[in-house]
Amino acid sequence: MAAPNKGRRQAGSPGRPGRTLALFLIAMVALTGGMFWSGHVTPRLGIDLAGGTSITLQAKNTPGKPNAINKTNMDTAVSIIERRVNGLGVSEAEVQTQGSSNIIVNIPKGTNEKQARDQVGTTAQLYFRPVLTVAAGGPTAPQPSSSGSPSGSPSPSAGTPSSDQSAGNPDPSATPSSSSTTQGRAVTDALKKDATPSPSASASDKPGSSASPDPSATPSADPATAALEKKFTDLDCTNQAARTKANQGATPKDTIVACGTNSGGEWEKYILGPAELEGTDVDDAKGVLDPQRGMWIVTMDFSNGGTKKFQSITGKLSQQQPPMNQFAIVLDGNVVSAPSVSQTLGGSAEISGSFTQQSAQDLANILSYGALPLSFQEQSVTTVTAALGGEQLEAGLIAGAIGLALVIIYLVAYYRGLAGIAILSLGASGILTYTIMSLLGPGIGFALNLPAVCGAIVAIGITADSFIVYFERIRDEIREGRTLRPAVERAWPRARRTILVSDFVSFLAAAVLFLVTVGKVQGFAFTLGLTTLLDVVVVFFFTKPVMTLLARTKFFASGHPWSGLDPKRLGAQPPLRRSRRVSAPTDPKEA
């Protein structure tokens, strides 16, 4: 006969309840200590309880797309704005449409409120454009010159600065006439394909005539080129209104003028070619600190299609001379960076400039969630008070307190001494719920709103139901004639299965509700799911060990009338005994 396995604990054995209970209490103390250490001793409140800011945005048609304001684009904008705001940690933000062209954004009061307000209406139209020419940011007054260069000296060709010019920085000694002529030739080269032939150039259209352009021809020969040249020379990037109007109405296929700042913080103006890459080709963006340069940058990873485009454009630019080997990163019409390219690059790029940690992370957050399909104008900004929410919260807490009192009265009246274990378990569950909610505020941006409070109140019934299931299993074992200690252990496996199935159904319902809803209802679903998980933890690691330890005390083990486990009140049967049958003898001699 094989010897029994002494190392294996039999089902229903008490195990080590003291150790389990000690570990649970240590974890609870550690969480509570972490809450006080973090300084967040109260949960973050949603806009209905703490107040905040309500912003009304009015949609504007995108240039070139007069019918862009439609339900699809409005829903897309709502989704992007919501992800941007919540990406900053401002949880429980409400973003919804109002009418056919307005979006209402409600931002709870918090540390990132201003940061979120700065991002909600930012269009974030991102383009990568080749640089054709660059000059100082102030307006340039052109002077007439027959030769196109001062003192008859040859002017450098477009995109080929003299040796004392650095990439992206014009020669400060160059005269306005030379600068104007060079800029005009750059514009002419950029618009070769779309240029309208002037009457004086009609002879070149005859068969056999030379197709090479006349180097002495002035840029003003083409009206479109002349207009762009004038716009470039007149542009004053130090004027905010001029920067705003510089390329309004331009499409990605247009050659534009734009403003930006160099590493020294000085304004520069650019002539930029058609966009080679768009923000939709960016797959991910992050604001990181470059340890080598000691500055904050924004890194971007492109999608598969964007990687091919980026490799193609950088391959072409690397073969050009400064400043035409630069590509400008244009965000909402402004040049945020214009790096030079010396070799073909892969599927990532970076934006460098005068970034702080916050500005780098803000830009990365905007780029990560995409550009808005519409332009928005801020119509109104109002402060939302928490007066109404406070009154509702007070009424909800009163209702919760009444419900909790009724549950405790029922437990005391029906279960007597066992009610003390249930109350202790409810207290442990309440402490864990409050502590974790306080820590989740700064951790993941969780904010407590009125529906979330309702979810916590509903959880009281779910937790009490688990205790009742276990207590009734113990009482059933006592009714069958068993003493308390074996009854506690034999009842646990059966009660455990029922509790797990019940809590799984509740958690599944909460998870589905969280996934298919938005806004405040998600707060209810999140709180319900959290408290359901905590119910399992409390029952397994607190209620069961406490019940095992109290079953060893005289008050409960003896079946005191006030213990709730009195065998007489429960109608217990006599103790179970095994009887051995003795068969009657068939042989009279054996009788």
C-alpha cells in the first residue's frame, strides 16, 4: 500500500490563516502609507464635483474643402480632441458636439487644465516641405538693378550661397538688391513647371529654338513668380498678424512662404516647395531629452508608406547645396524646424528647437493623435462651478450611508456575531477602494465623478453578497451535524466557486460597459470593476483567514446563541456517524 503524501495539504484544511492575514494587513498599510507619502490623500474629482473649464469651439471650413464640416469630420475631431486631452492625464474630460458646427469641451479642474486648453483647438496640420530659399525675418525692400547684383558682381545662383553663408542663414552683408534677385531666381526655379510664358518669350516656342532660360530674365517676367517674390520680400515675420496671414488658404501642393525661428531665437522667413510628406504619415511621436546636446527634442517614427516617402525626399535633398538641402517641418503654417540633410534617412526624424520639456511633450502628444480634419475658432470659455454636483454628491452619500446602515442592521439581526466579520471586511474593502482611487488620480488620471460614486455604492451590495454566500455555506455544514472548525473549511471550496462566478459576471459586465460607453458612464463602469476585483481580494485574503481564526475561539466554536452559529437555532441534525451493517447468519449452527 502506497504511503500517503504528507507534503500535500488536503482540501478544506485551514492552511496558515495568520500569515495570510498578516500579508494582507502589511499590503494595506503600505498602500495607505504610499497615499500619504504621495501627498494625494483625496481622490481627484471630476468636473461635476470639482468644477473646471468649458470651452466652445466653432468649426471652420478647411481651405480648398468648402464642404468639410460634416458629421464624419466632426466625430473625428471629437475623438482626436478627447485623446489629446486625456493623453495629458486630464481624465474624465467631456468632449461632445453641439449642433452641426460646435464642439463643447469640459475640462476638470486640475494641474493640466491650461495645458489641455492650449491643445483642444490646435489643428496640427503637419507637412514636410523642401526649403527653396531663406532670409532674415524682416521685410526686404528691393532696389532696382540692371545686372541683378551689386557693382556688377555675379550673384550666386538659387540654392548656392557663397562660401561665407551657412545653411539656412543668409549672408548678412548681402545687399537687398542681391538678396531680392537671388530669392526671385529661387522662386522662378520652383515654379518652372507652372510658369506662364511671357510674351517676350514667344520666340523660344518656335521649332529649333533653344529651350534654356535666359539668365538675364528677371523674376517678374512670370506674374505668379512676381507675386510670390513680392509676398516674400514684404513679409515681416516679427509681426504676428503677418505670420498668421502668410500662407492662409494654401494647399499642400502650393509653394508657400512661411516664418520660423533659428537656434538663436531670431525670426527667419522661407520659401517652401510643395509638401513631400504629411502628418498622417507619422506613426508615433515622443518628447525626449537628448543627453548629448542637453536639449529637448521631438522624435517621430513614420508609417511604412511614410518611411518610403521620407527616404525618397531625404535622398534627393542630400544631393543639393545649402539651403536647398534643408526640409522644413511646418506645423499649422509655421516652420518649427528646418534641418539640413547630408544623407538618405530611414523611418524616423526629429524636431529640434527651443523646446522645454512641456512644449516638447505637448507637440509630441498632438502629433501622436493626428491632425484635426477641421479648423476651429474658440468661441467662449466659461468656468463651471461644482455647486450642482456638490448637492448631488451629498444626496448620493446620504443614500449610500442609509443603504450601508440597513445592510449592517440586517447582518446584525440575522447573523449576529458573524456580522462583526462582515463589518470588518466591508471596512477593509472601503479602505482599499479609497486608497487606490487616491493613488490612481496622479497615476493614470482617474477622476471621481457622480456615476463613479454610484458604482462604489453598488459595490457595497456585491461585497455583502460574498459574505452571505460564505456564511450560509458554513451554516449548512453545521446543520448537517459538523462542528464549526471543519464546517468553516469544508464550506470554503463550495462558497469560493460561487463567489468567483458571481464576481466574474459583475466584472465582465463592468468591462463591457467601460468599452462601449464614453464620458461619465465609464467612471461608473471603472469603479464597479475595481470594487469587484477588491471584493475577491478581501474575501480570499481577509474574510476567510479571519473566519478560520475566530472559529478557534470559544465564543464561536461553542455555538454561543449570539454567535450566529448556534446549532439549535439552525436546526442541526445529530452528528454524522458511520454504522457497520452485520449480515444475518444463514447457517443455524452459526447462530
